[in-house]
Amino acid sequence: MHSGDRHPDESGFIVPAAGDAARLGAVLLAAGSAVRMGGPNKLLMRVDGEPLVRRSLRALQRVPIGHLVVVLGRDAQRVRMELDTFPVRAFCRVDVGCEQQVSVDAGLRALPAGLDAIVLALADQPLVETDDLRWLLAQWRALPAGSAAIPFHGGARGNPVVIAGAMREPVLEAGPSTGCRGWLAAHPQRVHRIEAPNDHFVVDLDTPEDAARLARRGLLVEPPPNGETPHRPPPA
């Protein structure tokens, strides 16, 4: 972390993990290599002044969710330093460039058994806020027991995905070669498509073009502090 760039302690915003929160887990996938961004690690890019990975974890933590696991890859130490004030249960590290199902497998293994639900979230979705996550969990709770919920908007599949905690063991038994996505595809009767009221679940930050589109929506998107020119909305 850069000198003078320490973030405020999030402990004042933590809701104790009691009741429903203690029965919820989340895996935040922050291990991508970000090659399509063409240089900077997108998870360290600033969105309205806050590192993207921190913005993503903050949204999850304030749901609240009792068990948070972050899976790291590229720039693992620096990414972890950006999250040093959060109550994270565990950090896992996977090889840079590994397939996403390997990250999901590592994150699920770090969570305890017996949870009611697990949120599988990406760390590169700058529009997803705590209210969006609470809404998605409410939709999941209305489904039959043992279900998974996948958000869609405008025909596009989104993230995060919410799975029943009971799915953790069979997904792990299937192994990363199948992964959670493969396991869900093999059990379609347990998967429910949830139509989202906005596009927050289907917008991510992968490329400079994505950053420009977010800027046109009013977000200030900047590279990690290194003197590069920030992405700003064009003049009206």
C-alpha cells in the first residue's frame, strides 16, 4: 500500500455475524490475471477513489455475511494489503492464470461446512452494491430448499451466483475439472434464473473500453497510482 493511502478501518461498519449472517458464506474471486486491461491490475484500479477489489469486498461485508473468503492470484500481496482492515475469514492463493473453477474450488474449501448459502462473487463488478446483494439473497431464499440462483439481465448471465450451502460438498467432490458451473449444468432442476431489475450483475471491468463506459455513467475510473491519466467522462 502506498504511503498515506491507508484505508479507514471497516470495523465500525461490521454487523456482528449472528443469526442469518452467521449462516452465510461468500467467496470473492480476486485471482484473475487481468490481461485484457492491457497492463494495470484491474482489481487495484480506483473506482471513485477506492480500489475495485476493496469496493467489491465492502459490498459483501455489509450485507452482512459471516464468513468471507478472498481468493488471490496476481499481485497477491498488494491486493491483500488493500483489504487489511476487513474481517476476512481466510485468504487463499492460486496460481496466476489458473482457470476460474480452480479459484472457486479453493474458496469453497476455505469455508466451513453447514452454511445455508454461499455467494460466489467476482471482484471486478463495480456496479454491484450491498442492496443488490441483499435483493439477490432474498430471491434465493424464496426458492425451494437446495437451490442455486443465477441473475440475468437483458438475456445476459450475471454474477454473483448464490448456491445452497449443501452444494459445497458435491461440488468439491466433483473437483475443479468440473467446477461449480459444470456441477450446476449437470443439475439444471436445482438452478433458477433470476431476472434482475438493473444491469449491475452483468457489468464488469475487463478492458479500457469498459472503463470508458463506466466513466460515461459518472464513475471516475483510474489506474493504480502510477501517474497514468484517469478515465473521465467526456464533456457534455
